[in-house]
Amino acid sequence: MSPAADGQTDGSGDYRAIAMVIDTRFPAGEQLRTTQSVLDPLTPVGLAELRAEVHTAKAAGTPLFLCAACQRPVHLAQRPAGPGVTRNGLAAFFRHVAAADAPPCPCRTVPGVHNVGAVQFAGLQEGLDHHTLKLALADCLVHDPRFSDVQVEKRITSAEGSWRVPDVSAMFEGKRIAYDLQLATLPIATIRERDTFYPSNDAHHVWLTDAADLSRLSHQAFCDLHLNMAGRIFAIDDTSIGRSLRDGQFQLQELSILPRLVEDRPIHNIWETSLVGTDVIMMAPNLRTAEGERRYRRELAAQVSASLSVERQAICRAATMNQGLAPVGLQWTRLARFICGPRVDAAIASDVGKVLAFLAQVEVFVTHQSGSRPSIERELQRRLGTLLASRHALHWAPLVLMVFSTLPSIKAAVDPATMTRLNTLLTSTETVRPLLRLHAGMIAALYPWLGRRLLMKAPKFGPKMRLPASRA
């Protein structure tokens, strides 16, 4: 079967040779899904998270997705970066996991380049800048008396004999620290293997990049790094090197993705930079991610409240009371004009009122732990059921999954019949329309706890940072 025969040309062109997959997360007998329905609704954060989950499951021997034609494991790939190539699920596709004993499959494609980093360095494993920066990083650590045993490219070996070679390693307060300076893209498998290896061998792992070309941060491999850390990544530049040497205290730049509201523009993202010390550099990854999520949510909520507090409160109040959008059409229009969102008539036609009623009840469920909990849970079930029975339920099912990922307690509260209805929608062979993407800005402005998953992506331009004169 040729790619064209699959009819999968939306978003990823003829890359989607695999048009149907078996999703092993679903109950037996309800696992067959179209590639379009799985991938197209994914935001950049959703894609980065799913890529990480797919590799983790593969490494554990329990693959998430199988090719429907040959029932062999597949992984998530992304079209090469280029003009018009998005960093969300529209440009993603499934590819067979390479295996010498793999049976023939009409959907199997030729594997891509494996050693991406070497290709970018003209066949070498690293470039001159990479080597120079490794030495500069090591020098910064040597000048901080809290660090000892600073080594460049020292092998770290596990008890089982497996090993990795970080660019720089050192001891800090009795703990081994491994630094990987990333200037080229890496396969997701390599990223996840290192993220697993170092903690399992009692080493704190730090990814960092440099300031020479921060446009690279929009490439999928770098998105796999920072979007899975709530939009945070460390960088070394002239300022951080100078401060580290001057103060005798190791410091790095931290780049963080934050939302911005500007009138007559959609909600967009910027890179914010700040010099950070070991309190941030040594933070546990899960805590650093959680802190980044909270900051993005707070920033979005604060900016919406500063400019559109009255409108937001009116729309959310109507949603809580399940009144729909008609009574707050004026407030919706003001908010939509400010952030270039869809018109109220388009929102009503797309069942956005039912979406907001469900999200409002999600907030009620999460914030109330009183004796009225059973009635609150029943109302949550009712509103979710109404949404899943609506005319556009198929297109809003991905949002329900997003809510489950953000707030697992909501999924735990859903009854089996409703879950069956949701699974039926998710396994439909009908094309999923991009209603979630179309209304993402408005939904995020009203419910900022969904903002990171809906809106966060690498800004088009990196922040201005100081480069060493030799590389500027």
C-alpha cells in the first residue's frame, strides 16, 4: 500500500504511510484508531509528552502503539523542520520500530538518519563550539569550591556494566552531577535513555544548550527537552560564565517559556531569561516541572485578569451556572477581539458552551471536598455526558483527554458508561476537526490551568543573550 493510497495527506503529507494504529491504552476490542485522530489534535506539549510516553513504554517492553497492518510496535516521528512545518501533531507520523526480524509490512517506510548530531557536525560527533563550551563549563565548576572531581567526558558506569559519558561531571555535596551540553538535535530514544540512566545511578542530570542559535529550540528534539520540563531549559553564555568565575558560584541562564497578552494579537509565548544558581540547577526534575507549570498558569491568569477580568468572570460564572454563551455574548466578543479569538456565533455553533460548562464543573469538583461531593460528582458526570452526546463531541474528545492528563482525579471520577462513550468517539474513523486548536486561546484565557497544554510552544525567536566574542 502506498502512502497516497492511505489517503493520509493532511498535515504530514505522504509521511503517514501508517494510517491506522492499535492503541494499547484502550480496552481490548476498542483499540483500533486512525492516525489522524491520534495525532492531529496534539498540541506541541501534547506531542512532546506522547513521544516521551511512547519511548518509555517501548523500553519497558509494553509498546503503546502497534501498526494495525502487521501489529508490530511503532514510534512517533516528526517531519524535518522547514517552512510551514508545524511543531504540533499535524506534522507527526508513526514509523515502525527498526528490527532485523521484522516481517514485511506494506506500511513500512525507510528509516531516517540515526546519528543526527553527527550529520549536523559534518560527520563529527561534536563541533568546535561544543568542545570549547565543555571546557568553559568545567572551568566554571572548578572555580566554585562546592564542586569537586570536575571531569570532562568521564565515563559513568552502572552496577550492571552499562555506561554513559556526560560532557562534564562533578561532585556536589556528595552527589554526582552529569551535564550534557546539547547543540545538535538528538533522537527521543537517546534523550529518554539518559534521563533514565543517570537518576537510576544516583546522578543528577542537567541538560543545557548555549546562546549561539536559540532558534534551534523550536526543533522537535529540543521541544522534547524543554516542553517536558514545562518550558524550561538551561543555557550557558558569556554572562553566566563571567558571573560564575567572578563570584566563585556556579550559575547558568535559565530560559523559560511564558505567555503574553497583547491587544489585537493571539496569546503568544516569549522566552524569559534569568541567571540561576545551584538551588534551581539541582532541583529535582519533577519539582522543576511542577514549578514551571504553576508559573505559566499564574502568568496567564494574571495577564487576563489585568485586562479582561470583568469579561472572564462573567463568562465563567455563566459556565458554572450552565447558561451557555448567549447571555454573555457581549463579554465573549470583547475577550475575543482582544486576543483575536473566534466570534461568539462560531463558538455557539461549535458547542463551546457545553465545553465551558464541563470545565467549570471540573473546577468545582477539584476545589470542593465537602459533604456535597456526591452531588458535585453527579453534576460532573452529567455535564461530561452532555458534551460527549453533543453534535461536535468527536472533535472535543481530545480536550477531555487533556483534562484527564492535567487532573487525573477527574478521570477516576468518570463512570464506566461515560468512559465507553468517550472511547467510542476516540476510536471513530471519522476525521477529527481542529475545534480544540481553533478555540484554544479563549479556553486557556478562561481556564488558565489548561493554558500550558493548550498554548505553550517554543517562541519563534530566542531571547537576546550575550555570546563570547569568539562566537558572536
